[in-house]
Amino acid sequence: MAIMTLDFYSRELKMSTLLTLVVPDSVRIGSQPVSQRKCLYLLHGLSDDGTACMRLSKVELYAMETGTVVVMPSAGRSMYCDGINGQNYFSHIANEIPEYLELVMGLSRKRESNYIAGISMGGMGAARIALTYPERFTAVGLFSGLLDIKMMLAVVTEDQKQEFPFLLAAINDIDTTPLNPINLLDKDKQQGLKIIVRCGKQDNLFALSQAFYAKASALGLDATAIFEDGAHEWRLWDRYIEDFILMMASDTHE
């Protein structure tokens, strides 16, 4: 496979930013252009960047075996929110990047071609993007995700209060704010979107995944969950990424 790094100026971030992609190389592309291939937007966690999955998982191998395009943006410690020191990370990833890649690479914007997944903080971003725009994605994968910030309030440290004031500002509306992924679940809006929740039982975010899945199921959404022994770590996430890409490859949309 070919690994591409795009360094481009973003209107939403008001600065240059890096985007890492896995695309077919000249041997494997055959006669199928990227415009006809399935695409996974894969979002990193709080302490990582857009290269993390390349370094810590076998995502290139999984993409090679299935012919999948993988797009991995960098979002710093933004929690994938807008209005972070004037920078709009949610809009950058939800809107700007797909629009840009359609123009410069021909990536399809069709729902049946697009999937999104995220790890930890990236799970929060993937959930908010997919639940806000369910018409754009076939499925969303939430891996050890930060899926209910209300459940984290009791353990927020003073340093975190200083670092993430944009989240704490939503406390008064914690049960309704769109910054909290669980609040975005909607039994009518998200019919047809596959929601896949995975988390280790020893993960400190396990209860958040449980709560999110329970609500999605109660609403009658197409939600599945696998909870197993394991912590907040890459050996699990590598397997989750592999399984998600294999699911993508087997999707026929019939």
C-alpha cells in the first residue's frame, strides 16, 4: 500500500495541518480507482496524533488485504470540538476533509462508501460526527470511547478543568449538550446507521461504553457491543480496527 502525508492549509484550523492516508499502490490499485473504494476515517486518542494507528496497529496490512482507503487526521487534544482557540476541529474533520479529499483525490461522499471509527477521545469524535450526520456513514466504530462525559465529571482533576474549559462550560446542560455523544442518540434520525461499541472490561471508560450502548439499544438503533477482558491499550484496539475493516469489506449494502 501507499502511505501519503498531506500537509495542507485548513480554513477551519487557520493553519497548516497533517493528514495521513493509506491508499492502494501502483501494484494493488488494479482498475479500481479510490473513488470506487470504501473509506474509513480513523480518529486518534487524546495523547496521540494521526500517525498513531500507523505506528501502533497493523492498519496498513488490513487496508492492503481489503483494498480499503484509510484517512487519519490529527486533532491534538481538541476532543474534536469547534471553537478551540478559534480552531474548529469538529467541522475540519466532519466537513472540510471529506470535501477536500473529494476534490483532490476523488474519494466518494456516498454513504455506502464511508465509515468512521475512533479510539478513546477519537471515539467521542467519531460518535459526534456520525450521530450528527448519519446520512453520510454506513457504520461507526467506538473503541474505548469517551461516550458520556457526564459520567466523568466526578473524577475531573483541576488540571483537566484548566485544559478543557469548553467541556466544563456545558455542565449546566450536561443532559442536552451536543458535546456529549450520548445525548445525540436519536431513534428516528439514526435508523440505518450501524453502531459498533467495543471496550475492555478493565478500561476506565468501560462504564461509559456500557451506558452508551444501553441507551442506543433501548432506542431500537442498530447497535452491537463486545465487552471483553482488557484495559485501555493498543493490543485490543488493533484487533478492533482489524474487525471493523473486515466488516467494511464484507458489507454488500443489499
